[in-house]
Amino acid sequence: MPVLQELIAVGGADEVRFLYERLIAYFPQIGEQDVRAIKNGTHKSWRKAVQNAGKTLDENNCLKRKNGFWTLTEKGREIVQAESSGIFLTKTDDSQLSHVEIQKLLIEIGECLGFFAAAEFEYFDVVWRETSKSPRISHVFEVQSKGNIDSAFAKLKRAYQSQRTRPFLVLASERDLNRARQSLVREFQDIESAVTILTFVQVKKVHRNLKSIGEILPVLLEI
């Protein structure tokens, strides 16, 4: 379902090389080391799992694969629509979320994962730190419902280069994904492998899934 849902989000087709990283958002339990390996292309078992999922979906006529380009079939679209009832929010619902509402969701996600989270910290939209007294920013998020994407990348670059902070760009519309990727490749190649691009839809999914296990998660993460 994550593969089908991601393809729906970008209009029905995309290159599998982009899916490897974007599918991470569906699995918040993935550790930092594995995330880094996925982003730099060395996590072979993850790539194999995604490829196996694509093969199965292809064999069941849910998508078509050709030269690394995956395209949803009508059957695949119908499956997503059928599963969406009561499970996934629609693009229309999530596209109406405001900049501030996404900030609040990111703060709640961070707190659920055990971080100290804050909005409008220094000049960043949302930051996560290990504790309120930690000098280092662990995660930084720039939320783009409108405005200059290059400016957001510049802020993320500054955080990454100064503290090796994990940078995230959160976009309101799936239509902005390709434009953001092009900007990243063209102007910010030095942080291309470090930046994770998410959409409002994905943030909402992660928030909902984490809230459903919020009571037990701190116990599972306890050292």
C-alpha cells in the first residue's frame, strides 16, 4: 500500500529511485543508521524489499514497471481508493492543513518519539532536540505551504553543515515535489543525500499512526 499510495500522490507514476527514500516516512521505526544507508543507496535489503513489492504489484497488475519507471494501473488506483476509506486521508483534506497546523503535528510527532520539540526556534519552523537543554538540534523541519523553496533549502543546509542536523523539507502539495528535487540537484547538491522531502499528507499519516500507539511507544523506546 505505501508504494501505491506514493504513486497516487505524484499523479500515478514515478521513478523507483525516488520511492526508496520517500517510503521511509511510512516506517517511523527505522533507525537513523538505516535511514542514512537508504539515502546513500547502500541499504541493499531495503532496495530489494521495495523491488520485491514492485514485482508483486506488477504480477498482480497493480502497476507496470519499465526501465525503473513505475506506473499505476487502473486496478492499482481502485485498490488505493478501496483502502482509503477509514485509513488514509485524501489529498484534499490534507492540502487544507495550514503551515501552523503542520508545525503542531511535527511537534507532537517529535514528543511522541521522545524528543524535545519546538516551533519557530531561532529561524527554523520546527526543531527536535534530545532534551530542552541540548545545544545540538537533532532534526530540523522547514514547512513550505508557499514561499521560496530555495530559501528553505538554504536554512536546512546551514543546520546540516553546522551540526549535522537531519534536515527535512515539508511540502503542502505533491505537485511541488519535482520542482523541489530539481532545485536540490541543481543548487544544493552538497546536501542532496541528507535532505528528506515529505508532504503534508505523509506528516499527517505518521502523526495518526504514532498517536494510535502513543501510550505504549515510550515503553518500547525506553532504554
